[in-house]
Amino acid sequence: MKEKAVFKLSAVDQWIGHPLGSSDWVFIDQTQVNIFGEISRWRTPGHCDPEYAKTTPYGGTLIHGFHVVSLLSHFFQASGCWPEDGHNPLNYGLDKVRILKPMVIGDGIRLRSHMTLLEAVPKARSEYLLKVAHDIEVEGIEGSAVYAEYLTYWHPKKTAD
């Protein structure tokens, strides 16, 4: 496979086991964590109460692991990793998710994802089920903080006859 090749469903087999790209950094602060806590109904002190969190072994509030996982679609789309000839992807689920390290919010943290295509299962009508590994990095923390295998079901773009 050539460097800078265009990722396409029609040539997806060439990409299996290869990096698709990395996302830009995403900034997350305490306000966003509090909002996620409200909408997920998991507004616990370790995530949403900075004064309480100072008394924990982490010394500060933590971003919810599911908050990070909820960013997978954003990381994939915003990084330009969508197949050029694909459209209307559907979230198909997750095969494996590991929250590997606590992520302390402090004055805010920056996250980004490094994505690799693990598998491409052909389906009817030139559709594909793609499994993409996300190694999510937190600025200032060594190694991956979250690992997730995200599944999306892709439809090919219709071509003009």
C-alpha cells in the first residue's frame, strides 16, 4: 500500500492492519464532564465534584470512560478516515473496550485517537462491516488511556448511471 493512499470501501482489503490516521486533539473540561454526568445520569462526586475529588487517590475529578468512548464517531469522522466511496454509516457496536488509565480533568485535558483498520467483513450490495481500533491518547500521559474496537456498517455511495 502506498503512503497517503485514499481509503475506499472498494479497496478496503488493502487497509486491514494498517493505520487509517489520527484525529486532532479534542479539549474536555469540567463543564463538559458535568454535562455528560447529567445526561448519562452518572453525576458522581469522583467525576463531578472537584472538592470531593481532591480527597481521592487521583487528586482530581476523572472524565467518565463512557464519555471518551462516546467520542469514537467524532474522532473517526473528524480525522478524515471515512471511506471516500462510503456513506450513511451505522453504529454497529463495540467488540472490545478497555479504560486503561484514569484521566484526571484538572484544568482540562486533550484527547486524540490513533485509528487502525482491524477487519472488513463484506456484506450484501457492496456494503461492509468495518472494525476499527482506537488507541486514545491523553496529552501528558504515557501510552494509551483507552482502547476500543468500534464497529460501523457502511453503505457504498451510489454512482450516477
